[in-house]
Amino acid sequence: MTSPAPVILWQSPPCWGTPSSSPFCIKLEAWLRMGGVAYEARVIAGLPRSPTRKIPYVELADGRLIADSGVIMETLGRERGIDLDAGLDARARGLAVAARRLLEDHLYWVIAWDRWVPEAHWTKTRQAYFGGLPGPLPWLVPPFARRAVRQALHGQGFGRVSDAAILDRLNEDLDALSALLGDQEHLLGQLATIDAILFAFVLAALQPPFDGPVQRAVAERTNLVRFCERFERRWFSP
């Protein structure tokens, strides 16, 4: 039987030692590796061609463009018979949903705030994200992009509270994740999709070269750091 053609993964470029600047891109690439899906990672140039105009998205051999990391994983899993969560019982599946929401719908906004709002951090984010653009674009694009992120943070709610309140919520998130992981190798005691998500978002919080309160808070939860190190060795080492 012929193996499916490699999936083309369109994502943002590597950043600060991570496969992509976006935790959602890292999550998807990790899942592809865990599921044994052959893929070719490509850095997007210009506007995304995905239906949502966002990244990541994949391009399949039949010409389909599929957007949204979760939808991509569900679609490829269904079409290619990949189910990393087959061994989970109902309770573990419930915990996986709760942890996923914490990471993608809450911790994500802490990461966004940390990269785009504090001035010292924004200086480094601006260079990392936009420094390679041609001509005057490194000067023209960043203010508009930063304004959009600030507006999104305001709409979500994080842009309306104090920095101290954001860090309090971060610590609550990290305490919950650390307690759930404990001394296990995997978040739910066995390899599952949620491991890819945990790796992506904890790495995205830890890795920027800010040495700020977010990075220090993650580093203090040494079991989360060790989890990321194990995961990276297993799934991303050459």
C-alpha cells in the first residue's frame, strides 16, 4: 500500500530555539511527529492562504487547505487512523479537555501579553518577529500588529487587569498543571495528544529570552521543565 504524500505544514518561522513563534504551530508539528505523519514544514511568506487566514494550516496532496490546529489533527486522525488517545478512559479524556482549555484559552493570553505588552519584552519580540522583513516593513508593520494584539487582549480581558493579576492567574495555571503532572512521564500517565499541547505552550512561555516573571514562574515548576526536555529529546531530536 502506498504511503500518503507528505503533508505540507505552513507555519511561522523558528523563534528563540523553538520550531515556530506560535505555540499552536509547535503543538501541531509535535502531534504530526507523535502520529508518524510525514510532513514538510514550510515558513509562510505573506498572508496565509488558509480559509481562516491564520496559521498553522496544512496543504494536502489533493489540494485541500485545512486550517486550525485542532481541526487539522481531527481530520488527519480520522482519515489516517491516528488516535493517540485511544487508551484514555472517560475521566482522563475529561482532564485532557480541561487542560487543553487552560493551555489554549488562558495560558496562551499570558504568553501573548508577555511578548507584546512589556516594553523591554516587546523590543525583543519586534526584532524576532519582524526584523527579517524587507525594506521599511520592520518599521511599518510592528506598530499595527502590536495594536491588534493589544486590542485582542483588551477584548479577552487580560488587557483590562493589572500585571500583578495576570501573574497571579499564571501561577494558578502552572500550579494546576504541575500538580496534574506530578512525577509522571506524561500528563495523564500515558502518551496522549495533550502531551503535545502541554509541550508547546509551556515551551512558548519558558523559551523567550526575557528572564521575566513568566519565565521564572515556569522554571520554578521543575517537573514541567523536565517534561519539556524529555518530550523534545524524544520527538524533536535528530
